[in-house]
Amino acid sequence: MPVSSITRSVAGRGVRRAAQLHPKAAPALVRFFSSGFKAEYEAHVAERASEGIPPLPLSTKWAADVVEMLKNPPAGEGEKALDLLKYRVPPGVDDASYVKAAFLAAVVKGEASSPHVSKEDAVKMLGTMLGGYNVAPLVDALDDPSVAPLAAEALKHTLLMFDAKFDVHEKMKAGNKHAEGVMKAWVEAEWFTAKPEVPKKMSLCVFKVTGETNTDDLSPAQDAWSRPDIPLHALAMLKNARDGITDCQQQIVELKKKGFPLTYVGDVVGTGSSRKSATNSVLWLMGDENPYIPNKKFGGVCIGSTIAPIFFNTMEDAGALPIQADDVTQLGMGDIIDVYPHDGVIKAHGTDTVLSTFKLKTEVILDEVRAGGRVPLIIGRALTSWAREAMQLPPSTVFKAASGEAPKAAGYTLAQKMVAKACGLPGVLPGMYVEPKMTTVGSQDTTGPMTRDELKDLACLGFSADLVMQSFCHTAAYPKPVDVVTHHTLPDFIRDRGGVSLRPGDGIIHSWLNRMLLPDTVGTGGDSHTRFPIGISFPAGSGAVAFAAATGVMPLDMPESVLVRFSGEMQPGITLRDLVHAIPLAAIQQGKLTVPKKNKVNVFAGRVLEIEGVESLKCEQAFELSDASAERSAAGCSIKLDKEPIIEYLTSNITMLKWMISEGYGDARTIKRRIASMEAWLANPQLMEADKEAQYHTVFDIDMSTIKEPILCCPNDPDDAKTLADVAGTKIDEVFI
């Protein structure tokens, strides 16, 4: 997509409002001032402190109370109120950040005052708010000689500019030297170069968890209600004792006494579906603070012999350095190690004893860590590219190259063709960095509140992805009080941004999202089982889902592909479930998949599973195969289907979407737009196919006629596939139907 698209895309469909601020509206927001705020807030702080966690970020009402205190500070309370406004208000477009930005903007313009906040202080504080409601006041301040240098300095390091960048450019063309300085800083990527490089050596203390750590260990499902409250939820991390873990929280406290940052180390890390909350918990206990972003941490290092791909990407988004080491057996709990990220070596601290080696996923990951995460790097690079185009300069050489021009290949796989189409390219190959257009994005309710927070941080007031759908399938049956609040507030949040919101009780996300898909398109979702039966999806953590929804694109290092090619005829008594299990069984038989977690081999992990030979399946049946790619830890899945089942599926889906509109589901415009796209495809039904010359990492040929007995997955491990004969005679202790 054009280099300006990312920085412009969030401004699409109403997001320009994110940069528009009317300071005189502030009194309407602060009229709720309560003289009891001090007692109420101190009681809250004490309650949280009893659990060893910081207070919640300021709510809209609390922020308004703090503003009133700053205007007329009680004796001895002014500095405390100032600290609260500085450090305890979320950035972006949270309602509390509107209160903060409105007050500071009013101070800059002389419409409000405080003995503790000067015009200069107000501009500096606006510069810490990342983007959204703070941007317009900063751009306006470029015309105020008394604070223009401070405003320019703040804007040089503000990435979430969206359409406001054009205002800076216009001021530069009108002769504003401070605006010119901002443009030049963007051109030179000062927002990036001002940050320290990733050090040559990182000395760390090992927090070792042996075996497989899934995301339910790090973010237990029974504690899902607390996931948006990162410090509180982190108390549940590894709460169940396991080998080497007795009291996770206390063990971490003791290890920190050694004086080194902690690194999470495991054999297999991050399998499962709760990637963002799991990442949040690990980083809360082992990451780095940003004083202006309350209750959230970034950075850190995670080491595993295998790191599940979605968890890996979520770590990248948060500015962490995920490392897939060749061997972690020499890394023990409490060991002090030296990690050399540029050299790919891990040594015993202060020695030349090599404990393990590794190769970074890409060199770009070092830029991601330096920038504070993959998302800020993408947005910042796009801002720099736009500024250089605006100034008629060649592309920047500051950043590590992700990929060059699309390489030519003898042929492309189906997945490679679909991703290429979403990028406007003839084809993509493994290892290429691309940003495919997101046609369909799904969000479910246990991650939805976190996605909402991420969207606020991105200053998003309107979705750029063509269709964003929110479900309420995980919490509808037995909602906790916090879930009831989510059920009442999240639907409007999604619809107001042009998304489609389901209703509690409607059912599972996949049964709805799959019926909104378009053939040969790309999407993502905040559930690990977002595996499209038509098109292709790359499931992601809630941060990446928010980015995809807001910008309409998603960062992707194109994975390699593994082909599973079915042939022959299904035998009597054999079901589609047996075909699902035949895939891991074939991999086990060929030594491409091992069941033990120690030094685990999994050819599917982080790769795209591509399936052929079942073209006549209904789309609902195809989902059984694509859905199971989540258990393989695959990055995505594509299935070759005939036109007929897809035509039948879309025809039925159009009827369902029209019914949704008649029943009052919204956003109606988004649903109508998707109906029109489906009808356009049905008018000329064309499907992509893999080239015969396409290259795959591994090919499995499975003859269905040789499958003559059921294939089962043994308890507790979907990789442990065995034939019925292999487990005959095994005592069954429990059956769940």
C-alpha cells in the first residue's frame, strides 16, 4: 500500500475527529467534581496496595476531579494532583485523556489556569500523551512563540499524528520554522534515533519454567474477567504449582534481589489462545515501565526452544525481544546469563561458556525493540516515509531492510497468492515482510476489553478494516459483574467505529465470522481459532487485532508453507475428524512432529498449513480442518475448495446478513457493504489456485483409502495422535459429552 496509507488510514471514516479538540467543552466534563475524591481515591489506593498492585488509571470522573483540584488546590494537595494528572491518565483517546488534554489545551490558550501548571508545563505534558486528543493543541501551539519550541519538540516524537501531519506540513509551507523543524525531525526519524540501540550484551536472570507453558498457565481462563486490569491479572500467572514453580510471585521477588532484569525461559512457550493477556502478565512482572502509560509495561526478553507464533508476534508488538534458542536445557532457574542479541549467543554471565545459540527471526526485530514495539515501528516508519515524500527526498536508510522488491519465483502457493493479492503484489515468498489489507477482523469478549484499550491507545475513532466483528461468546453463559459491564458498553464502542457487534447469547464467534468472509481475502482475529475456511487468516493478540482494525493492514513476515495433500476415498466409518487427526499422525510417523515437550519438533509451528484434495467439502466442514491448524501451532491455514460449495455458502450468508439488518444489528452500513461484496463475487466467481511449481517446506501425502480405523488424540495433547488399535484396552476414567 502507499507509504502514506498507514498514517492516513486510521483517519478514515470519521477518525479525523480524534485530532479535533475544543477546550471550551472541558467544563461539561468536569462538572462532576466531588469534594470526596481525595478520600475515595486514597481508599482505592490502600485497597490495591494490600494486594501489592498500583491503583487503577484515573477514570473520567477522577480525572475531572483532579483537574478541579489543580484549578483550586487545597493546601498541600496541588503537587499530588499534578502527579496524578501526569502519570495516572491513560494516553490516546480514552475519555479520561480527553479531560486531561482539554484542560492542558485550555491552559496553553489562557482559558484555564493552575498555580501548578504553566503554559510550558502544559505543552510538555501534552507531549507525553502519544497521540489522539493531544495532537491538535500541540499543532496549534506551533503558532504561539512562547511555547512553539516545546510544542515542536513534543511533535517530533509523536507518532499517532494521522491527518494532523498535513496541518504541520501546511504550516511549514506557510513559513512556520517550528513546523519545518518537526518535518525535518520526521524525515530524519528522530523519534527512532533518539532511542538507545539494543545493547550488544544483556545480562539477565533466568526465570525457568520447564516443559510447555501455555497461555492458560500465564493467563488462566477462570481469571479472564481481570485481564484488562494488567497488574491484578498478573497475580494469577502460574498460580498452579508445577515443576520448579511453587509460589510464582514470591520466586520472582526473590530473583529480582539478584539485581538483574528477569527473562522468562521455557521449553515450549505461549501455546494457546490468550496471547495478549499472557504477554501482559509476563511483562508486568519482568518488563520495563513507561511512567506516562499507567499499569502497563513493555520490553523484556523471552527465551524458548519453541515460542508459539502468535505469542511471539504479541511479544514483538509490546517491544519485547522473543528468542527461539537452539537449546534451553543449560539455562536454569536463577542463573545469570549474558545474551548477545546481535551475535546470537547466550553465555554464562561474565564467562565465555556458551550455553545456547539462536538466530533472530529477522534483523528488523532489533528495530522493533528499539522503537518500543512492532506497532510503533510500523507507524513511525510510515510517518517518516510520508515526510520524506512530502519533502521530495529518497527513502530513509535509517531502518533495517525487511525485504526488497518482491522476488520472482517459479510458482506461488495458494496462501502466498492470497497474501500477495492483499498487498497489491504478484506474489510473496517466505521471509518477506508485508502489510496485507485486512478484509475481515474478529474480536471476542475475553480479549475485547483489551482490544478496546489498545484502540484507544491508537487514537482510533473509526475502523479502516472493511469489516470488524465483535462477539460475546465466552462470557454470555455465566457472566461475572465485570462481564455484564462489558456486555453493555463494548457493543456501542464497536458500532460507533463502524464495526458489527453481536449480542450476548448469539453464539460462537467463528460460526458468525465465517459467514461474513470473502473468498481469497486475508483477515485476523483475537481468538487462536480464527482460521478461515475460505481465504486465509493470521490470528493475533488483541494489540495486533486493534492495529489491524484501526489501520486496515497487519504486519506479517510471510511464513513458510507445509502442504497436506489428501488423495483416495474416505472409507466407511471414517469421519472428517479422523482426517483432522491424520495430519499430526502422518507428521509423527515421518519424524516431523514429536510429542515430548523437551526439545520438541513441530514442523507446523509458525508455518502456514495448506490443504488440498478435499475440494468438495462444504465450507462448514472445511472449517473443521482449518480450525485444527490452531492445535498444530500453525500461523494460518488455507484450503483448496471448489466453487460450488463457496457459491452455496455465500448465497446463504447474504440471506443471513440481510436478516441481521432487519433485526437491528449494526453497523448497518458495514453489513450492507459486505453483502454488496459477496454479490459482486457471486456475479463472477473466480478462485485462486496454487501454482504447480510452488515450493513447500514439507509435503505430506495422505491416502484416505488407507485410513481404515478411527484416529484419536490422547488426553491433554492434541499432537498425541494414535489409531484406535494403538490405544485398545486403555482404561477410560472419564467421558465428557
